[in-house]
Amino acid sequence: MTTIQNILFPVDFSPCCDAMVPFVQRAAAVSSAKVTLLYVLEPSASGFELLARPLPEAEKDRMKVACAKLESYLSAEFPVHDTPRLLVAGEAGARIAEVARDRCFDLIIMPTHAGVFRRMLLGSTTAKVLNDADCLVMTTRHPETISPRALEHREWVCAIGLSADSGRVLRCASQLAETFHANLSLIHAIPVAPLGLLVQLDLEERMQLMKTQVARDRFRELQRIAGSHARVDIAAGPIKATLIEAARRLGADVLVIGRSSQTGAQGRLRDLTYAVVRDAACPVISI
């Protein structure tokens, strides 16, 4: 059973993190989860500082300053006596994923830092966390310009494929929707081939009908196994655009997508996760 009991909120004292507070508070309130703030002190970029003082001394002072800042950060929204603070050193993305794994956090909530999120930017902290974390990760772009829907508005849309991993994604999405008392809809996108001759168009239409029927049969089996009764919407079109448009049309306050459950040379994000997280107008939970 997928439950949310412990939420990790990585912070860097930026306006983006400030704007994520309502999302963290809402998730914690609905799931009755405990929130922990985490700050990762990355290596100093100041060569002058290291020349002026011994490294251990400089690092000790930096840790002391960071600790004081973390203790006072968002103290009104997350009182220190109720909200643990963690301070670790290292590379932010790797350390966030490591802390989440070692301390058995169920959900990481963090922003994408407003458009810097790109697959080729390997230094992106959020990209690294999405690739390395074992737990659920909730992200949203431009949190400064959007806010969570009213608490009673809980429309979730889950993108489902036809792979062997789809059953896991559906089960997890169904359990999460139940935890958050959300209405869950499923969306499946069938890619469309480029337009061609009339005879090709006719063949493509028949192929689309066949693919749609195969998808519906597969979803019936997946839902039977998962015990899900969610509405299924099958649409033809570019996958990313179709998923994002479905979330907009259905008024989703959360879009749920799957990422590979296995690590490897290509990592977990060898699908459309990057593009969807980057461009979706609502928060995205990646499973």
C-alpha cells in the first residue's frame, strides 16, 4: 500500500522554495504526514576563501552559518519543534536522493526552478533527484505564479502506457488518489504518424482504431488487477502535448506519471518525464 507518512522538503532559501510552501503544507495536511526540511551545503566556489584560511576552519564556519539560517527558515510555516531540519554537505541532487533513501522518506517535494530544467543540463538538482530517488517526487514549475487549488478540489490525471511497468504505476496512482481522496482519471496517448497519401490516411485510421481497442482491452485488465474504476481517456497525438492537454482539459491539480523503476546506464528518466515535468502547468508526481 502506498502511503505518505514522511515528506522531504529540500530547500535552498530561494523564492522558488518559498513558493513551494503551500504545496508542501497541503500534501502534509491531506495525508497527515510529517515534513522535514533539508538543506545541502555544496562545496565552496570561492578559491580566495580557501587561500585565506585552512579548509576545515572555513567549512566549519560555513556549516555554522548554514545551520543558523536553516533553523530560522520558514519557522512560521514549519515550526522548529514540529518540523525537523537536516543539514548535510555534498552535491545537492545526489545527497537529497541519498537522504530520502536512507531515512525512508515517502515523498520529495521540490520546484524545478522555473525553466532551467533541461535534459542536457546534468547539473540540474531536480533532474538529478528525479533520476536517482527511489521514492515519489512531486515537482512544479513556476510555483511563484501558481498556487494549489482549493482543498476540496482534488482532480488527478494519471498517464498510463502499455508497458510491463504500467500495472505498478496504476496501482500506486490509485492508492495515492485514495489517500488524498482525489478523483482519478487515466489518460493514454497514441502517437500519430505523419500525414501522407489518402490510402495511407485510411490505413492509419484503421491502425489507430486497432491501437485504441488494444489499449482499452489492456486497461480493463490493468484496472481489474489494480482494483481501479478510474475513467479512461484514450487520445491520438504527440504524447507530451496530449498528456498536458488532458490535464488542462480535465482541470487536474496533479498529473501523475511513471518513471522507470530500475536504474541503469540511462537512468530512470529514459522516457518523457523530463519534458512533462518541464512543461506541465500543474504539479507532477513522478512514480
